[in-house]
Amino acid sequence: MSLLQKFLQQPYSFYFEGKKLWQIIAVIYLMAQFYNSIIQPFDVYHPELKFGAFGTELIHSLIPAIVILYTALLLRLFPGFTDNWTLKKELILFFVILLQVGLLDFLIRDLIYDNPENWSWHYLREEVLNTLLGGMLIVTPIISINLNIQLLKNQERAEAISVGKREELKTFDSNVLSIKTPLASECFELDLSRLLFVNAEGNYLNFHLKDEPTLLKRMTLNGLEELLSEYSNLLRVHRSYLVNLSMIEKVVGNAQGYKLKLQQSSDTVPVSRSYLEVFDQKMKV
């Protein structure tokens, strides 16, 4: 794998949800407004503007904010796609967003410009290329800077975590727990002392066990988390992962959060940005 491929495959936090989404929309709108009104990179013939210079700048600045909002809403329909987010996916996403913005800028020309040539290939090419070039020149360095900031921050946090002996699992008579699934025929006994981690795949869970084959069971991670709420060493660390804290061998920081290396396992478990605070608290000795 080339250096460029390794760079692009780095984990990157997915920010297009919750409060971060609205912060991104606000920042993009302000940047677009600054770009359109202050820098004014392209010549505009003011007599053809139907809403004046300010109105036209406002419309062009609102379009990227609207595109980001509905793109984020569409991505919510495919949560699995955003679980393993990378720098490459982030750049592709912004490219797609900018492409949509350029196309919309072209499609609304009749609404804001009094120009008989609005529906020409010249203006289509101009709107799309100008948006892509201007947008990527702004977005690419910002993403790169944020990648390095998050990487250094999470590496420092990871190094501060002491992976020592964790509190023993809370048990009743033994570490073996009877797990009930939606299908009575699939109910099973789970030895918590051998559990490494659990990851979700659609409507199924993979139970990864120490020195034992992986168990595949039809149930949700939310349901399992509720069943295991009494056990302090079993923690949800990601939308799709639950881990046994006693099995952690090493914590490595990346721009997305952490990667957990487990005892006698080649698999790693991600800790996503939204679970970092809870994980840090649990790992304090």
C-alpha cells in the first residue's frame, strides 16, 4: 500500500450528526458568505441580478448549508456506512456535496439572474468547476489540520490511560450468564470471563470469545447492553461494539477515537468519539 493510500485510509471522525452537524452547517455558511461577499472570486454583471448583490450572495451561501443538511439526513438511513469512517470517505463526501452545490447553483440561475444564456453548457461548466475548485481548496487543508489535531489529542489521551488490572466482573453464583434471544431455540450460556467483545452486524451479534469459536446470535446490541448492565467491566464503546474492559491489552489513539488491542486476539475494537469520556472514566484506576 502506498503512502497516499495509507494516509487516506486513516480513521476520521464522522461529524455529520448531532450538535456537530449544526456547527458544521453554521461554519460552512459563514465561510461561503465570506467567500462570496468579501473575496468575490468571479466577475458578476450586477444589472442582471434579480435580487441585488446581497440577495444573490445570501442564496449562494445558503445552498451548501442546505445540501449538507439533507446529505446528513440521507446518511442517517445507512448507519453502518458511517461506522468505519476514514479520511478518504470524508474527502469523497465533501466532493459529492460540492458537486451538488455546483449543480444547484446552475439550476437556480433562472431564479436569480436575468440572462438569456443561463441554460448553456458554459454556465454549467463554470458553476460546477468553480464550486469544486474553490470548495476543495478551502475544505482539504481544514480536514487535514483537523485530522492532525484529533490524532495528537487522542494519542495523548490514550497514553494517559493505565491498562492495569480492572475491577473484577460483578457476578452472582458464577461468570456464566443465561442469555435470552428473540428465538427461544437460540438462547445460550455466555461465560463472561471468556468474553472479549461483541460486535453488531445488522440484526445479529458476533460474540468473540477467548480460545473459543465466535458465536453468532440474532439479537440487538441495545438489548444485550441492557442484560449486561449489572457488569461494570462490560462497556459499550461504539454504536456497534461492546467490550470486556478486563481483556484490554493496549489503547491506541487515532483521529476517530481509540483502537483497543485485546488479549490473545488479532482483532481491534474501536472506541468512537461519543464514547471517549465514558471509556476514560471507566479506565481510571
